[in-house]
Amino acid sequence: AQSVTQLDSQVPVFEEAPVELRCNYSSSVSVYLFWYVQYPNQGLQLLLKYLSGSTLVKGINGFEAEFNKSQTSFHLRKPSVHISDTAEYFCAVGNFGNEKLTFGTGTRLTIIP
Amino acid sequence: SAVISQKPSRDICQRGTSLTIQCQVDSQVTMMFWYRQQPGQSLTLIATANQGSEATYESGFVIDKFPISRPNLTFSTLTVSNMSPEDSSIYLCSVGQGSYGYTFGSGTRLTVV
């Protein structure tokens, strides 16, 4: 079985400040990982994904994430946030051979002007 | 990546009635997934729908309550039957496969009164 833990349900950040959204996963097999963003009243949009190779993954809108196998983490970062980054962010894990994604509980990012 | 058209985008329904949600994909896909996102919560997989076979339901979800059709490789429907206020959620369809990633529809916001 696989699971995802997003430790922070809400993260308020001042505009232009850096942010890190934390994600830890658990799985007995090799995994692939995603970060999705959900803007208010919209569906999910893929930010970035890790499959293999380089542990630092760059995504859209200036976001990046680092896969850390020893710490079973896949934290999302952005060096400078904007008002438009206000959204819910979901970390998700899947494993090779099982097509189902398991989602974390989400982190609501609020940008303070 | 695939583009999904999901409708209706929102609906308000009377308890005891049923609502059918449609998802149309712009390319042929093997697997389609249906998720529920209850207010303020994460995504929970309802079922996986493969063309030509019965949908596979996750624990806690049953076919009588959430019948699914998958008549071809580009279309699927989810019906929420005999609705109660507890069924008020966002319902999302998704397509994808493992490490290739997953695309989500824009969701159906259902309110049961």
C-alpha cells in the first residue's frame, strides 16, 4: 500500500517570499510522484512530476520539487510567490505496475499582499 | 496530453434524485478514473473504468450508488444515484497511465438539497 502525508493544511506566505510545501510518502516499491494545483473553482493542473533520474524537478509557474528517497519526501518550493499562486496544492504518489494515484490531503497556499 | 470535457460543471439536485456526469476525451484512452472530492478534503478514487468491462470500485463505493458506463475509448459517465446531502462534492474524471501522468477534467460541483 502507498500513502501520502502533507503536513501543512494551510500555509500563509507574504507576496514575493519563498515557500515550501511539504510532502512525505510511503511505499514498499519504487514510486513516481506528482504535484497538482487546484485554483478556486477549477480542476487539477499538473505542476510537475518525478519519475526517475535527476532528483530536482522543475515545473510550471516557477515551481520545483526535490525527490529525497532516504527521507521519502517530495517537497515543493518556489523562491518568490505571487498572488496568483493562491490555490490548493496536492501531492500524489503512484507506483509502477499500479495505475492508481493516492493523493495527500492538500495544502492551501494563501498569499498575503 | 489528453483534453477532457466534463459536464455539467455544477448542479443543484433534490435528494432522492440521480445525476449523470459525462466525460469526453479528445483521444482514445484505456483507463478512465472517477474521483470524489468532498468539501475541504482531498481526492478519493471512486472507481476505474476500462472500456468493455465492468468498472472496478474502491472500498466504500458500490455500483448501485455510483453506476459507471464506458461505451468506448473516449467517453464515460458516472451516475450518482438516490442522492443525499452527503453526496455534495466535486466529482472529477481523469485519464492517464502510470508514469505518463494523469489529466483531470474541470470537475462537477454537486450540491444536494
